[in-house]
Amino acid sequence: MYNAPADMAVAKTGETRDLRWNVRVEESEDALVRAASDLAETKFSSFVRGAAVSEARRILADRTQFQLDAPEWERFTALLDRPPHVPGGLQKLFSKPSVFE
């Protein structure tokens, strides 16, 4: 049996599904998505929801611009400007000669 990848699963949040999505698709798109849903042994609506949520998460994770207000910006730059913390074990590891030399 095929199990959908974890990122395709829609989290069970305890929320009720009160909203509806109504989208128009081409016949070829419908056939493709239904075939994939059947192969995944997943209900069509769950498959579509899971794919949409997965893509939304991927797009939001790839954001490159974040807007911060003045206090958030100050906090952010203070964190960037602080001296780095290097754990002792990491210092010890990098003080030894490399095995690749």
C-alpha cells in the first residue's frame, strides 16, 4: 500500500471544515489529479487539499523578504551583531588536523 509523503498529509487540527473551495479545472487536469489520488489510495478531496497545503508551505518557506517594524528590526540587528558563540567541542574538533589533508 502506498503511503503519501508526510508533507502531503493535512494536519489534524481539530478544526471543522466549514469552508469550500470552488475551482474550475480542465478535463486533463482533473484526470491527472484523480489518477494520482487513486494511486495514492487517498480520497480526492484529501489529496487536493494536501497538495495545496504542501505547496503553500513550500512557497511560504521560500520567502526572502520579511517586513519588520522598528523594534523588531532593532532586535534582529542586535542578534546579528552579537559575537558568535562557538561551543567548546566544536573548537576542539576544528583544532585537530583534517583527515582529508
